[in-house]
Amino acid sequence: MSGPPGHPALHHPSFLVGAGLTLVLALAALLSLVWSPYPPAEIDIPAKLRPPGMAHWLGTDSLGRDIASQLLVGSQNAIVVGVLAVAIGLAAGVLLGCWASARRGAVEELVMRLSDFTFAFPALLSAIMLGAILGPGLLTGILAIGIFNIPVFARITRGAANAVWSREYVLAARAAGFGPWRITLDHVLPNIASVLIVQATISFATAILAEAALSYLGLGTQPPQPSWGRMLNEAQNQLFQAPLLAVYPGLAIALSVLGLNLLGDGLRDLLDPRLVRSR
């Protein structure tokens, strides 16, 4: 039985919920570029730890800073880190994965072993090492998360590309005299693009979570720039006196990660040709 008319995306709950939550994150970041209720770093000691009200919609922290303003501006960091870290992993990982798949043999083995080696240094450990060299900060977090994403994309690209290289149209292109990189650009990349899009979405969510963790530990975004992870760190000192200080940034992180993961799941279903044909 056929479903209701319209684009399949309009009838996919995971995609719709994920797209909605991701859109809220993007709109919050865009809004914070031009407006916020208060300057996010403005300290007002007499107004510290105020509950939500008309003056401060979500209340204030222990230094009198407006929570709503910090959450809005903090969304910028989440998106900047996510976009740049995923871009680093996507660019380097896809290049290495395509190279391994096109050359096979010793090249493929070398790329995979390098990926295994990189996996031994998770984002947190990489951030500690980079922090010792560059100092803690937003750049350190971006580089650490981006480097961790490289083997993820390399492995996924290599696996998906290997499947494409065995297809008849690729064998025909090789018989026609086309080189490995020409075949990769004309046939391999277009056919694995959907896999990479889904992985990029999921890696975006992981990057937001990793940035929050690094900022919580003091290795990511530094004061006075707002960060959801650092807001959690600062809230732990007032956990019993003002528990909402931890709830707000925690909820922002959870909803952002949930939205991107649901969006990735929805895109995976919508872009899978086997599922498309079955509709």
C-alpha cells in the first residue's frame, strides 16, 4: 500500500524532528550574531543567582551573567567547532580513503594502519597534547576533534568506495582507459556522497559533545567567550543552590546532539536507494 502523497521526508518522523531541532540550533546561532538579551560576559554581582523572570528569562549565574544570552552565544561555538572539525575530518579522511581504495595493496594497508594509530589518540588526549603546545582554546578543540574525525571518514570512505570499484560501470571505465583519480571523481565520489553526508551529520553531533567535554575540562573555549561545556563546569559549584544552571546548558547539548543524530538517521533512510525503491 502506498503512503500519503508528498515528499518522503515529510513523512519521516526522525528526519522531521532532527531537522527541526537542528534548525533551532542554527537559528539560535544566527540570532546571537545580531542580538542577545544582555552582553553574555557582562558581570552584575548584585543580580547573581536570580531565578527566571521578566528581566532575565532563564535567570543569572553566580556572577550575575544572563543565562539566556550565554546559551545563545554559546551556540555559535557549537556550530563553529562542529563545522570546522567535520570539514577537517571530511577533507583529509575522504582523500585518504579514496587513495586507499584506488591504489589498494600497500597503500591501502598503510592508510588503514595510520587510521588505527590515530584511533589510539582520542579527541581528549589529542587536546591535552595540543594544549601543551598551542595552549588551551577554541583552535585546540577544533584541531583535536578534527584529527580524530580523519580516520573515521577514511575508513567509511574506503569501505564504501571499495564496493563501488567492483561495479560494472567502473570496470567499463577502467577498460576505456580512464585513470584511478578520474574514475574516483566521476563515479566513486558521486555514489558514496550519501554515505558521507550521513556520517558528516553524525560526526557533527559528536563534535558538539566533544567540544562541550573539552570546555568542561578547561581545554576548549576560554573565558570570556561563552561555552555550554564551561557553563556546566561553573554550575557544579551551585548544583544544590541553583540546579537550573546545570540543566539549561545540559539540555542545550542534549537537544543539539539528539537533533543531529535523528537528522543523520533520517537522511540515512531517505538516501538509501534500497529503501527509496521499496516506498
